[in-house]
Amino acid sequence: MPDVIEVSVSSTALFILLLALAAVVPPTVSSVKCWWSIRLRRWSGSVREAWAWFVAWLRKALLRFLNGGDGR
């Protein structure tokens, strides 16, 4: 049994690629998470405003209907 460990070029290249991915992926994931967090915060504010507008419109329409409409 030989004392020399042979490593093929493809496995060395794979190891270097995995090290590069380990260095790049966590910051990328973090920045994408931050970007989505900002977008969701903005969208939730817009959804809240739209919902408040819809509820106010519905309330006015319901009051008009219950009060007999706009006709005299």
C-alpha cells in the first residue's frame, strides 16, 4: 500500500469551488433576505392603506343603503 495520497484535479477543483461558494453564499443570502424584508414592509403598508380605504368605502355604501339611498 503506497503512502502517497493521490487527488485528482476534478476533486481539487470541486473543493476550491465549494470553498468559493461558502465564501459567497452567506452574504448573498443575507442581502436577499434584507431586500425581501424591505419589500414586504413596504407592501404591507400599502396593503394596510388599501384595506382601510376599502373598509371606509364599504361603510359609506352600507350606510347609504341602510338610510334609504341618495334618492328623496
